[in-house]
Amino acid sequence: MTFQESDYPGLKKEMVNLIHKYKNPALVVEVLKEIWETHKQIPIYPGIISMCLPSMVKEKKIGELKKGEKVLVKTPDYEILGTIKSKKKDSILLENAEMAKRPRSVEVKSKEIKNILALEKGVLEKIWPTLVFKERESTRTVKGRRKK
């Protein structure tokens, strides 16, 4: 069985869909960690992992939350990812929290920068250009001749 004949392409597609669905990078990382943990339990069944994916993130009310649960809390201004340390009737206390505010633009002074990590695109083409195949024009035949 080839890779394409397996359930791995479907799992890969589901993982990419996560990025578009949740948009919060911290939440996506946590879901990917859970996918990996599930994969370690059943490495030869990627289709079952894909079946589990929709149940990995569920919307809950404060009363349904349990201590130790990892949650993403959305407010009008922030998204906060953290672990439930405690809860009250009208609030929750999160530990190891990561808070993201998403302004349209941000100016950062160079003296405030510790380091910068940039996402490099097209790495495969830079490292191993012969493995990157450009899309070819159609090679359909027209009255017995190849179209160029």
C-alpha cells in the first residue's frame, strides 16, 4: 500500500482544516499534540485518528469544566489558552495561560526585540530543487498532435 492509498492524506487534510477552523495558533498546537498522542496509541490507523479529531475540541459552559482541563477562552478582546486551576460559579482561574490579542497592526521598537523567528516558505525548493515539479501546461492532443 502506498502513502496515497492509506488514510494518511485524509488525516493530513483534517490537520490543515484545523488551522483554518480555529485560527488560534496556540490551540492548533495543543490539538496537534493530542493528535500525536493518539497516533502513538494507534499508529497504523490514521483513519481512526481522523474520526476522533472532531471530538478533540468541544464548546463548554463554566459549570462543565474540570480542574486540569486545557481550555481556550474567547472574550471580545482576547483569546486565552490555559489550564483550569480552579473555578467559581461566575469565573475560572487559569494557570500557564497564554493570552493573545489580535490587533490589526503592531509597531515594535527595535530595542524591545529579543529575537525574531521568521517562517521560511519554499524550503523544499531551496534544499532539493529537483523534487519540486512546476505545474505543466496542458498536453492534450488536438487532431492527433500534441498541444504546446
